[in-house]
Amino acid sequence: MKTRTRKSSLQDLATKHGKGTLLDDYDYVMHGKVFKFKDNHNTGQLKVEVYVSYGGLLMQITGSPKELESLEVDSNVFLLMRKV
């Protein structure tokens, strides 16, 4: 998972990088926002759950707190996918 230090926008991703844009390297791109962050330390697990909404399409990410520490509520998230 990569994070950016400044506010990210889809326009930032679409800026020219040589021949094309970063978006040209992916088959599907979505912009979403973190709306919930759940810490599971009460259950004895060292995992956190992050919930992201992409305009109604919801995604849950589960992982270690260290891996997901850069995400917080109201963070912008970009999902870049390629076909395999």
C-alpha cells in the first residue's frame, strides 16, 4: 500500500509521466474515502479493519496496525487494478 504525503486527487494521478499517465497503466481506477476504522485489540487479535466507500461500493481491508497506520477516517484512497 502506498501513501502520499500531500492531498491526492485523481487529477494528480492523471498528470503526464513521460509518454502517458499513471492511469494508462491500469484497467480500472476508483477513488474512495475511509469512513470507518475498527481496532480489534479487544478480541485479542493484532489486526485492524479499515472500511472504504467508493461511492456506495464498499471495501473492507484487514491487516496489521503497522501496515494500515497511514489510513485514517476521511483519508482519500485510490484503487488501481489490472487484469491478470
